[in-house]
Amino acid sequence: MEIILLKDVEGLGQRGGVVTVAGGYGRNYLLLKGFALLNTPGNRKILREEEKIQRARMEKEKRGAERLAGSLEKISLTTVVQVGEEDRLFGSVTTEDISVLLEKEGFSMDKRKIQLPEPIKGLGVYTISIKLHPEVEGTVKLWVVRE
């Protein structure tokens, strides 16, 4: 039985691939769970149309993310923190803190999109990377100053 995979199936193939499987496995598992469609000309056409729509959607999201990245590069965030000896912070500046600062500037950003290898524990100017889209990354300047 030839089928078209709608999702990646480990050990079988990638989404959009045409594979041959046993009849029972195809009917009772892959087709039933929505992982595949029968390999017919009509289903191939439907899949091509869906992929076309998906590519257009991803391109639109990418353009929006690029515009947002341009807006983010223009702003500069400042956080005021308490410091101890040798200008070491009491605590640290985390992705949650940066998310709150961005929200005050009018950018609603999920803290999981903010790329921070480790929490900031010193004074200075930092360039923070933000993952806006799988292909687009924005940056923002963060000033950490003493109280």
C-alpha cells in the first residue's frame, strides 16, 4: 500500500514523502491516526496546495518578524539593580526581567524567545538576542546600571 505521510514518522519517512507500507499498518494505524493519506492523484494535489499555503503563511510571518526585528534594534532597555562589592549584582537579570522591560516599551515578548545563555550578574551593556522566527533573530541593547 502506497501512502503519503502528513507528519514525520520515525523510521518511516518525512512529511510529504511517499512510502510503501503493509496494508494493515497503513489502514489501521497511519490512516486512522491521521499520519498519512492514500497515494492518489487527488490527495497529491491537496497536499501540494496545503504546502503552497503553508509556505505563503511562513513567508508572511517571516516578513512580520523582520519588521519587528528592525523595531527592536532601535530601542534600548535600562534596568536599575542593587550591587554589592566589586559591582556584583544582588541576584541577576533574567529573561523574565527582560520580558517585563520589553513589555513596558510596548513589545509583548515571551520570555522563552529571549536568548540568554546565562543570567546577567554584572553591570554593563549587553546585546540580547531574541528568536522571533526560525529564520529571523532580533537584538536589543540592555543597560544594567547601579541604583
